Amino acid sequence: MRRFKMKIKKEYWIIIIVLIVILGVLFYSNSDKKIIEESEKVCFENNCFKVEIADTQEEREKGLMFKKSMLDNEGMLFVFNESKIYPFWMKNTLISLDIIWINENKEVVFIANNAQPCEEDPCPLYNPGKEALYVFEINEGLSEKIGLEVGKKLDF
């Protein structure tokens, strides 16, 4: 009888451990953000930013809408399927941003400094007038602070 009880206890422990592992996998895989590992970031010279990637139409449309704050070492990188002119707006964006358009060679082609939040229609468009494959958003004033300008190259 005693052996039988010990067997049941061991089986319960195995079941508990398996459930914990399954819950951990489900929690991680259902995250609504794409978490970028430390090695995957956007850098300009010695200034690196951990980024959230927006590479689907839905993610690009949402962007940083409704986000109340962002650390100075964070940003969002919009990745498009082809080089085109991509105007941006600040609809429902709660923080001021620098918006940086980047070509396929990872060179900055345009910067909209201090783009302001827009809560009411019509919102102004920030149009680079130049083709880009990527758009990078960081807190306002940071591009000037780190010396980022048109023609400079980013590493990511």
C-alpha cells in the first residue's frame, strides 16, 4: 500500500512539472509583442536601441499608438516589403517622436524631428519624399542628441 502512494505522488509531480512547462510555452508564444533579443538591435555608432519590429500590415498600422512612454534606448522599426515613399502620421500616438526613414542600404534618407502627437482629425502627414525600406521611431530629440543625420548609416 505504501509503494502505491509513493507512485501516485511521483506521477503528480511529473504532471505538475509538465503543466508548468506547457503554461510557460503558451505564455511566451502568445505574447502580443515581438521581443527582440539583446543581439538584435538598431545601432548608430555607439548608440543602440532595443526595438519592437513592425513587419506585418497590422503591426505597421498600429505602430506606437496609445503607448504612454518609451525608454531612451527603445524604439520601433517598421520593415516594409519594398522600397517606396511611406508617409507617417501620429494618429493616437501619445508621445513625441523622431521618425527616421532608411533605405535598403541602411542609410538615413530623411528625419522628421519632434513629430507631435495627434488626437484629432485631420492629422498631418510626415512625408519624406524619398523611398525607404525601413522607418525607425525613437523618442523626440534623440536623433539630434546622438548626431544622427541624413546620409548616416545604421546597423541592424
